[in-house]
Amino acid sequence: MMRTIDQMSLREKIGQMIVTGFPTPEMTPEIKEVIEQYQVGNIILFSHNIKNKVQLGGLVAELQRWFTMHTGIPGFITIDQEGGRVTRMPQDATNVAGAMAIAASGRPENAYAAGRMTARELKALGINFNLAPVMDVNNNALNPVINVRSYGDSVATVSEYGIQMMKGLLEGGVMSSLKHFPGHGDTSVDSHIGLPIIEKTLEELEQLELLPFKAAIEQGAQAIMSAHILFPQIEKSGVPGTMSYTIITELLKEKLGFEGLVVSDCLEMDAIKRFYGTAKGALGAVKAGVDLVFISHTPERVKEAVHLIEEAVSTGDLDEAVIDAAVAKILAYKAQYATIGEPDYELVGCDVHRRANELMRMETICCVKGEVQPVQTGDKQVLFIGSYSYRSDLASSSVNQDLSFPQYMGDYFKTAYEIIDIDPSKEQINTVLQKALGCGHIVIGLFNARENQGQLALVQKLLAAGLQVTAITLGRPYDLALLEGEFCGIAAFEYSVDAFKSLIPILNGEVKPTAKITIQL
């Protein structure tokens, strides 16, 4: 029987409003202390917590034992499992493609299937709250942190596909949080490392950014995450959306009529930590109307936040009724989603899911320009070129530093390959060019080429030499718009083994790419 609010002390109630994390695959003494002494009732999992499905299922079970033992209430076990670039689940699970890739397939049912499949595997391991989907309209192609995490640059696409993903998650038995309200798509700053500013009026937001959230609320959205962005035309006090009563309570809750759970983005991101302080950010978020605050990494900051919120209640700066209302919602959703059962390891990464995912991923590969020239196994005229992967932003998952697109493809097709630096120098470009001149078909993987102009310079040199070039974007497809000349341009959206496998039948000519994406070339 879950405890009720009238059975809880102030600290126990505050603990239910906090989500935190830890840096290892096992529970640390510090995380055990904040659960036991500070009554923190929820956790967020990252890649550094996860090795494989059996380890993950065991970790979640241990966390729930600790929560029920010390708080008397099961915890929200949260995760950012968007798919694509933001994927936390292990390799032996089924990891779906990202938002923009799925929208490129032209089939909204793929978004639903991705949500449903993801939910089934999360739930099988005891993870009950997915921080997805992204409902931001990517109306700024230079956005450093959203881009391919968005379903696209139109309200209709984002609304349709995002709602299908949400429904798939909810109907699969996992809580779903839309993000990042009131919209992170038109920023040129990553809120993990800075404080973005959007100079739009409320009327302008109502014509674009708010529309997908409004549509999702009408379709039963149960949780929405706030954005750490300044909206000076709307919130005059100089605080970001997460700490804004105007944005969280007056706009989201009252004007849009959202009655579900409002959660914060992580308050240890620099947009909050550097400019306001994490603890003050947590108090400000609660006062603004946020129900669940994320302090995702540092136990000491959790303690500071708990003490500051307790002090605010004792001085009358924060009405305890605000906390009671938030905790009542949290407990209601926990009764629905935070159920504890035995892990079902056979479901996670099962053959049915893997086959469905492979077919769905193949439908996401786009030929944006030109025509695919098939690669034959053992063809000595083919040269694959590209860099190793790296973590391009703090939202992205940690990556396998040894994963190399050219080596993977070269080994598969039994052709030559060349690994270059992420931003090759003029000397390296000339060296690679000399090797390429002996080949007839160059297949190059681009990864964040706008920030690494040496990749673009290399492609232009290859084209100027009269070579046949296939350029594949393994991240933002907009990189293709930066190239001039005649070439085949393919968008694969992510740098992963799953994406490479999806490319193989496209490159060898077995499958014709059917996905569509509009880029101004």
C-alpha cells in the first residue's frame, strides 16, 4: 500500500519531487545516503549506469528495493530513450531510430511502433518513465542540440509523429514526457553549456512552437518537460522558462489547460547552474509550478536544494500547499506506472523487435540528391572515408570511441578504407586525395561537417578531381547543403552500428531508399 501525503513529513514530500543520479553501474554510497537521509524518491539513468540488460535489470530492482525500504514508495526510474542520437539502453536491447529519421520514413505508424517497442523493453527492465518524445519544431537548422532529435521543421510533422510516439509509450505502459516546453527548436545555444535566449512574443510562440504541445495535451499528454531558455518578451524578470511562473503556471497550466506532471530539464545544466545555482534553480522551479525537479548528477546539490526548499517553507516564502499539490500528482502517476515486477530479459532485444526495428530503420534512409551507385563486394575501385565517432553534445549518449564508419563498411564490403581526423588538415586532405585518385567511387561519411570544415574541403577536392562521390551524413542532414557539385547525397541521421547496417542494403543496391527529407541544396 503506497503511503499518502498526510503520512509524510515535509522532507519526505520534497524527496518525492526530486530526481537524481549517480556515475556508475552500481549504486554508490552517496546515492544510498540521499535516498535514506534525504528521502529522494526518483532516479535518472544515463549510459554510464548501463552495461547490458541483465546488469540494468538488476540495478533497477536494487534501486526500487532501496526506495521502498527508505521512503515506502516505489520510485520513478527515468531515462532519456528518445532513439537515434539520444539512446541510453544497451546494445543488447532494441534501439530505435531518432525522431527526424522516423519522420523521414513518411509513416506515422513507425513513430507509434518505435514508442510501443521502446516502452515494452523499458518496462521489462523496470524503467517506468521515458523522457521522450521531443516536441520541438526544428525551425533553426543551425540548432546545436535539437536538430535530428526533432521530427522536423513543420508543426504538422512534429505534432503527428510526436503524438504517435507518445501514444506508443503510454500504451506500452511507460510514462512519457514531452520536451522542451515552450520550445527549444529556434535556439543557437545549447542549454547544457549556456543560456539560450528566444526573443519571440507569446503571439509568435502561439503560431508555431506551442502548437505541437497544445495538440499533444489534447491527445492526453501526461508529462511535459520545461526548457532552460530566456523568453524576455514573455517573462520580464530575467529567469528562464523552468523558473518562470508566467510560463509554467500561467501559460502551460492555465492557458493551455495542462493538468499533468510538469518536470524540469536537468538543473545542473549550465543554463541554470552557472547563472542561478542549482539549488536556487530548484526552488525557483517549484515556485513556478514544476512538480518534479531533476538534479541529475551531484548528491551535494540535492542536499542543498532540499535544505533551501525546507527553509523557504519555514519562512513562508513557499506555501507547503504547492508541494502537497505536486506530490499528490506524483503519487497518482506512480500508482499507475511505478509498479514493481520481475525483469523479463527475453523480451529485451528479442528477435521480433529486432526484425521490426531493422525494417523500420531501412525506411528512414534518404537519398537527398543524385542516385545511389551500388557498391560491389571486393570492388577495388571503391574507397570508404570517414572519421571515428565522438560525443558531439552533452545530450548525446556516450559513444564507442573505436567505432569507425569507413572501417565498418570497408570490412563488410571488403574494400579499401581510410580513417581521417574529424577535422582533417590540409596535409591530411592532400594525402587522402592522392589515395582516392586511384579509385573510381568514393563513399565518405560526414559527421558534424559544419563545425569541422576540413570534411567539406575534402569532399570538394574529391569532386574537383572528377571522382564519383557518395556523401552520407551520419548526423545532421543539413551538412549536405554545404556541398557544391554533382554527387549522391544520403542522410542516415546517426553514427551507430544500427545506422550502418541500415545503409548496407541501400549501398549494395538491394533496397531502393524511400524516405524523404527536404533540405535546401
